[in-house]
Amino acid sequence: MVATQFRVLIRSVATALDVLPLDLIDVCDEVKELVELVAKQARKEKIEVDPHGERAMRRVLSILDQFEKGIEPDFQILKCVVDYLEIRAWSDCNKEVRFLEEQCVEGEEREAAFLSSLLGFMCYCRGRIFDTLDGQNADQTDVQCNMEILSCLNPEDFRCPISLELMIDPVTVSTGQTYDRSSIQKWLKAGHTICPKTGEKLTSTELVPNTTLRKLIHQFCADNGVSLAKTGKKNRDITTTIVPGSPAAAEAMEFETPSEKANLWTHWNDPPLLNLLYSFNKSIQENAVAALLKLSKHASGKKVMVESGGLRSILAVLKRGMSLEARQIAAATIFYLSSVKGYKKLIGETDEAIPALVDLIKEGTPCGRKNAVVALFGLILYPGNRQRVIDAATIPLLLDILASSDKHELVTDSIALLATLTESSAILQASSLPLITRIFQSSTSQAAKEHCASILLCCCNSDGDEAIAVLAKDPSVINSLYLLTMDGTAKASKKARSLTKILHKFHETSSSRQGCQAFTHEQSVPVW
């Protein structure tokens, strides 16, 4: 690419000097000679590509051709290519994958097939050559990255309803629902013709880029200090990473996917992980539950884990694990299991599950508290679990977190959990509203602001004049609502407008009442 750019530049210089009317320009002979010399050199100069680069290019084209014919390439040739590109580790390869994914989205249509082939090639290299995350513990990296991302999410707007992951490339389908492009494309490729979220028939398979939401997600992550690149530190099943845009990419996917599945089942059956959860060796227990965490991210892993009776073993670690580390990894595993609707109900109905998560919020490390909060959030998406979470004395604990100045990292997650619980019942007293109002006005997180607005609106609708009177005492609340109306998401703006109308109506009613009282008082004054 660089060589081509130089070639274009030199040809442009040669063309410009060829048409330059030197005879009409008042310059000395010396300058004219110099211009003619440069033009002559530009016309005859040829740029040669580096021999090593040309060899690597031929190898890549050969590998793509092999993929297209259904032939798995030689490992040593793959290694030669990635060595030439100076890709030394999983993270280096993953950066190339992310870059190519962006090019596939933003590139020109005529380049789409070739870019997709390169993406398939690089994803294959990532899984075939680099099977560890730079020598780090892959499971621990997954937990930290996922929980950091989740701590800054607005789960309703920024998380894909299919994968439950942060949407990198949100697109909208004909029903108006938004999904991450890779997830919905995989859904459609499987032959589904209905909207995954609403169940409505899709009138078209066209995917419309939701550029506004994409910008909001990027800005939101930037505001909260979260890098989108961190979502790529997980060695995901390749089918959730790319959708083949060319025969070569499709074949690369087919070669990669079986090895991922074989790896999954090998880890599941050997050693017997569930038995290791009951080990009295702290390190063994931590490693076993970390392995289960990784398996819980795969649909087949979730199914086998629950059907083999693994849920009770994981909950035992969550409640009585040998270390806080083991307990917090168990909480993360519960979060991934709760992404399946039927498992939300099953986990919630297990007596020790919700109280154990609440205990971890009280006792855990910052990472452990995060894991427990988001796991509870996953569970309350099933309405039947909400009262169970309320009965476990979660509300006072969340209010304590929100009031504590040393637990800012949990504010967004806690306020999201509180907002969802508030929607189902009137759980907050008017005395708690000043705290929610303070967070609403001071938080830099748009997600936190929207959740606060949701809580305040629910309280005003359920508690009536008492809650409204508390909000009306602070005149700056109206200003914050106006800002949210302009800067927030569609849902946030709607909630802010509803709250604004309620407060305006309250002020108007109060003014009218005061006017009537003053008028009555004047009538009662005797005239002498």
C-alpha cells in the first residue's frame, strides 16, 4: 500500500511537470533545467517492492486460495507470514483483527470480499497460532475486562440483546430493534426470519447502520475511561467475530470453529471440573471455577454445565468458596448463565443464589462487588426474581453504596439495578430521593443520569405529591432535566420530559393554591 502511494505521488509529479508551461514562466535557466531533470527522473523511475514483502504477499494470496478450495494451510507458512508482519502475540493479532473488522464496515463495496478474506485469514491465525493471551491468565483477563465494560454500560441501550455484549457496530432491523452487526448476521445466516427480541416477522433482511448509537457508545466509553479495544481481549468463538463475506473467509471459519469446539469439550471432560470445585486447595478451586467461567460464555457450555448439575456446585463456591477470588469468579459465571431466560428463573429459585450475591456485595473486593451487582442485574431481567432480590435486603445495601464516597466504581451498576427494581414496585421512600437527585445532577455518566431519571419518575408516579414535593424543593432539578432531554437517548429524553411536566404541573398547582389562600385571607380582613 505504501509503495503504491509513492508510485501515485511520483506519477502525479511527472504529469504536473509535463504540463507546466515553463516557457511562459519568468524563471532563470537554472530553474528550468532543474524542473526538466526532476520530470525526466519522475517519468523513468520505478519503485520496487521489497522482495520479502512480495514473498509474504504471494504467501497470503496462496493461503486465501487454499481456504477457498477447502484446503487447510501449512502451519509453518502461516508462521512465516505473521513473523514477517511482526505479530508476536495474541494481542498483536487481535489488533489486526479489530482493524480489519473496521475496514470491512467502513471500506468500499468493491473491496469487501478481499477484506473479508483477510479478516478470515487473520482470525484463523489468531486461533491457530496464538492460543494464550500473552502469557496472562485468560480467565482472569476475561473477568476484569467484562466487568469493567459492564460497569459503564447502559444495559438497555448499549448491550446487544443477542450476545449481551457491548455493541461495536449497532445496526437496526425492519422491526426497529437494534443489534450488534455480527450477532444479527449470524442469526439471519442460521435461517431465522423473525426479530430475536420481539418475535415479529422481518419484512426485510436489510441492516441499517445506527450511526447515532455507535457514536454515543464510543463517546460514552470515552467519557468513562473504557477502551472499546478491551472488548476484544477475549478469544471468542470465531463465528461471533466474523460473518464470511467471501468463500475464503467462510472456509477459514469452518477450519477454526471445530477446533474451538473440540477445545471446549476437552476442557469440560478432562479434568472433571465440577469435582474440583469442592477441593480444599484454594488454587485448584480458583482455577476450576475460572475454567467454568470460560465455558459459560459458550451456549453449549452453559447447557452442559446446568444439565450436569453444575449450578449447585458453582453456587456452593459463590457462598462458601475458599477465597474471595473464587467467589467473585463464581459470581461472573452466574452472570453468563443468567443470559439464558430459563436459567434466570432456575438460579433465582435456588434459595442460596441471591443472598450469596448480596453477601459478596458486602464482603467482596471491588471486582467481586462489581461481579455480584451485574449478576443480580442479569437475574432481575426475569420479573419473577425481582421480589426475591428486594427481600434479600438489597435496596438498603444499594443506597449505602450510592451514599458512600469510596465506592464510585459501583455507582452506575448500582443505580441501574435500583432503577430496574423500582420499575416493578414502589420500594423507595421519599427520604431517599435527595440522594438520587444528587447523583442525577453530579454524575458524568449519561447511563447513570437516565437510570436516576427512571427512579425519580417511578417514585413520582407511585408516591404522588410527597415525592414530587421533595423534587420541587430543588429548583436546579429542572435544569438537569432540560439537559437530559437534549443530550440523552430517546428513552432518557422521554423520561426527562415526563418528569418536567410533572414538576411544572406541581408548581402551577401550588401557585394557584397560594393565590386562592391569599385571596381568601384578603376577604376575611375586616374593613373599618
